[in-house]
Amino acid sequence: MKRLDDYADARAGDKGDTLIVAVLPRTTVDYHHLRTRLTATAVARHFRCDVATVTLREIPAVEAFVAELRGVLGGGVTGSPVLDGHGKTLSYHMLTLPLEDAEDDSPSAEPPHLMHPVPAQLEP
């Protein structure tokens, strides 16, 4: 079974007790593949939390997704006794999310850096 890691990269941050994870598909093909497979229900099941605490937003302008998981950081940076109160390591957990019906699809072989090239520096 394919995992989210086969199609995207992820970065995590926090706002209080809310984990925020940006999911960045590597190519346009991968983005469209994930539009039907990456759901709030799948994220909630993977993080073992109530689906009502998960908001998944699609950001079409940059072909990305943002997941917000409320109440999963044990109080946040100032209130959590855990080592990673920011939840940074949870982006790696997000990438292990299994994707349904993805066995027959192969992720793009295009390197991640080719999807969103960095613009040349502007001269003064």
C-alpha cells in the first residue's frame, strides 16, 4: 500500500494546542492524485483523534493542503510535558498515512525541486 510519503512532503507547526501540517505534493499529478485520497477522515483515523477536531483545507493556488488538528499537542509548547510541544516531528507521522486505492498508481519520478522552481533573484 502506498503512503503519503510516496507523493508529498510535509512540514508541521503549531498554534497553541493545534497542530498545523502543510502537505506539499511533489508534482501536479501527485496533487490531483491526493485530492481524492487525502481526507479529514483519513487524517483523523491516522492520528487517532475525533474527525470533528480535524480541518483539511486545499490550497489550489500552490497545489497543497493544510491540515489543522485541534487538541493534539497536549497543551501546546507552554503546557505540554512532552519533548516536542511544537509537534514538528508529527509531520513525519503524517507522511506514513496509508492511501486507499493507491496500489496501482505510481508516484511521479520527477524530483521535488522541479515542481516549484525557485525564482531567480531580482536585481536591485
